Amino acid sequence: MTTRVRLDRISSSTRNAALSTDVIVGDEIVPVEGYILAVRVLDDKSTYNTVEDVTGRMLALRAGDVLAGTLGTRRALRGYAGVVPTHIASGDTIEVLNLGGILGRCTSVNPDVGQPFKTEVLGAVLAFPELGDRVGRPAHIGDRAVPPSEQLESRVPVVYVAGTCMNAGKTVAAAELVRGLARGGLRVGAAKLTGVSLMRDALSMLDAGAVAALTFNDVGVASTHAGVTVATAKGIFNRLAASKPDVIVAELGDGILGEYGVQDILHDEELMGVGAAYVMAAPDPV
């Protein structure tokens, strides 16, 4: 069964799918990362109560709002942790796990940000990729995505910015590097290679003077983990090379010891072979 739904909020994690405000949802839900759901917010919150839309604006979420979000996992020490349930049906309750609209079952809460938004699942947002299609298929953020690559074709030098944990100052450092390099007359590309979907960090680097910026979400990945980050990073660098940058500043979200696949990148010979400099943000003793 399908239903027409009007969306009040379209989260940034869904942006590859280029959703319109009016969508068709179906009740056949694929419980796998990257698939897009329509959900209704069930409660109000006074903290951590916004969602980033596809333009990068932070918009308030209120009880009753219908949100398009993306199934994904999160493992944040200073936020929420959560997983994609093995079964999801219309009418089920799941939570909003981050500001980018990642949806899942919350497994751990940081008291500083309160309980996550609870939402009622309305259904899977359907895509109609072929003109004239009358039968949709569940929309996925891999639609229209930058292709991952097993081979690094770009030879643009990369400045890698890593940290010991989240909120370590990596994005601030990356943005300042972009600013300094751009003011020095270089064309700078920017990337965020690991973490959980959110446009904010890439937008910060664009604001600092980057000529182009991409994140793993552009490759159709909702949240990174070991096994996906190397091909994702190579796909990002290959696409950024088309902008003819002199250098790329690449932020590695989360910490080097976290679960987002940072170490896979640091152990890959091709990716390290283009490394021109390595910056570490280390505000804690890890």
C-alpha cells in the first residue's frame, strides 16, 4: 500500500535523493543503512532539537512534524549511539540519532543532550527513477551518488586532519588550513571522509574558501565504518580532482581509535601516498 505524504522537514542526510516536499511512501521497508523513511515526530525537546536541511540550515523540529530521514548507525561518546533495527514496519517507533536526520534505534544516551526525538514510522519514501514509472522503489542515498572507487586516480596532495575523539577541534583546524591555503593563492578542495552524515563541516570549509567540498554522504554512505571508508575516500578524491585543486584538506571525523573506519584510511598505501601533511587534534589523553 502507498500513501502520499507532505514533508515538513527534509534532512540533509537524504540530499542525494533530491526529494520534493510531496512524496509517496510505501509500507515495504528495507531495514538497511542508507534507505530513506518518512517519520512523524512524537515529542518536543528543549535541547538538541533541530535538524539540518538540504541547504545546511538548522531547523527546529516540533511534535507533529513529518521528517524525511535516513537509516543509519551512530556511535558517539558525546551524543547518541544507535543501530538500524533488524525489522521496521509502519507504525513502529524509532529515534532521530543526529542533526543530519539519521534514524535508528537509540542504544545509548548522553544526558547532556537529553533523550532523542521519538518518531513514528510512516513508511519508506519511494523513488521513481524512470520517467513514467508507476511503481516506485525504496529511495536510497546511493541514488545519484558519487561512485566509490577501489583505485585512487587523483594525485592531488592531501592534508589529513585527524583527532583523538569527536569535538576535538578537527573542523576548526581544517577550516583554518583551507583559509590559509586559499589566501596563499591555492585552489583548495575539501573533504570529510568519516563520521555520521552532516553537511555542517563541509560547509564550514566552503565558507573558508574551498572551491569544492564533498563528504562520505555524497558517496551514498549514511555513517562510515571499517570496510567502506577506503573506497569512499578514493571516490571523493577522484571527484574533487575534477575541480582542479592544488591541494585537498581532508577531515577524518570521530577519533583515530573510534569505530568509523579512520584506521582503514591511515593504513591504505594509496591514500597515504598522496599525504602531504598530517594534523592531529588531541585535546584528551587518548
